[in-house]
Amino acid sequence: MIELYLSTDGKHTIHLQTVSQEEMDKLFPYAKQLYQKIVDELGTKAQMWHDAINSNGNGVKKNGLVKVNNAPMCSIHKTHMQLRSGKYGEFWSCGTKLLNGSWCRETSSEINSNAQKSLAI
């Protein structure tokens, strides 16, 4: 058995499994073409990090959340909080998932001027 994995970031992966080299040679161009479509549409992990590092300095928007470079720190996990918008306005929330599957409930209502600027991203 022959296996081939083509992956951009560990999440978006093409897995090809054949029993012979001839079959692999026949299917490889299709797998490569599909892999290239994924890279063209989603980019690679290196491209994602490059875009994040070279952002305008205020923050990076991902999945509707804004991560601000000078966000307050979670007092429990010592990680930057994420700016979220809730029923009663904007607030900071820790984005750490706990071992039991729930999310850290540490929050802060402290909003600074850089956070306000980053919402325009």
C-alpha cells in the first residue's frame, strides 16, 4: 500500500492511498490539482502567519473576532484576551478552552483607543 499526504497546514489535507505505483502515478495529477486549489483559496500556514505579523499593528480579524496586539491579559491563563461584542456592548474575553471542554470565563470591560481603531478592520 502506498499513501501520500499533501497538506498546507495540517488541517486542509489531501490523502491519496493506492495499492500500486501505477495507480499512484495515475491519481497523483488529480491530487496535486486539488491541493493547488486549496492553496490558492486558503493559502498556506506560512502565508497566514506572514499576513498576521505584517498587519497594520492594530489587530487581526478572524472568525468575527478582533485580536488586538495590546489587549488585556487573562489573569488566569496569561494570554491576550479577544475583543467581543455582546448583548450589553463590547468586552474582552479569554479565548482559552479548558480541559473539560468549556471556555475560560475571565472577562474585562476595559476598552482602549487602539481597540476602537481595530474594529474598523
